[in-house]
Amino acid sequence: MTVPGSGRGYGRGRPRLGVYLDYVGIRVTNLAAASRFLTKALGLAEVRRGRMDHGGVWVLFRDPVSHQQLELNWYPRGNPYATPFSPGEGLDHLGVRVNDLAAAGRRVKAAGGRLLREHRWKGKVVLAYYEGPDGLWVELILSPGD
């Protein structure tokens, strides 16, 4: 049996209750920068993209291990959905498990992320928060052996 959220086989097969989270959509102002950040910093793979009937563009990404999905939505100037928003509005952060926090942090920095804060346990950094494009926070969670 696979534990939900463990990243090992979860998301395959039929949802037990007929309802499951398919993806999270995030509005961005620079689609190219946000796409680069997700692929280079987090290792997500672009699955597909398309144009909305009102002129917006969506790009769907998937994590190759957990199969979780994330969609970026970009709206051109003048589009009814291209309204001003505060960074992170309605979204707190993305939690990403890593087995080497230092290496993952270097990868996120190289992709344009900025370290915001680290949390230590028994003297060792176990959580690190980085800020990416549009103020999106990414929490790196040390999970050795995952």
C-alpha cells in the first residue's frame, strides 16, 4: 500500500472518492522566467501548454517523482484577468522535499531564487525558504532517504 503524499505511486489509478487535486494554478507576470525557474530550480517537466480563448496562455508542469502538477497562467495587458495582484496572493508557498538541502539550495539560487530564511534543528538546516519570480515562496524540506 502506498501512503498518500509519499510520492511513491500516489496519483495513479482511480480516485477513491471521485475527487482529487489535479493541479494548482498560479498567475504569473513573466511566463518565461517562471517556467525557467520551475524547470531549473525544482526539476519540473513541462507537460503541455495552450492558449486561452481570451488571449491568456497556460503551461502545465509535472513533478517526475510525485506526479503532482502545477499550472502557470499568464494574461496579456488589457486582458480582463490581467489585474494587479500582490505577490503570493492566495498562495503561501510550495513545499518541496529534497535529500540534499545544500545542493537544492544552490540549484534554486542559480535559477534566480533568493534565500529568505532557514530553520535549524539540532544545529542542522532542515528547512529553507526561497523566493522566486513574482514573490513565489518555495520551501525546501530536508528528507534524507526519500
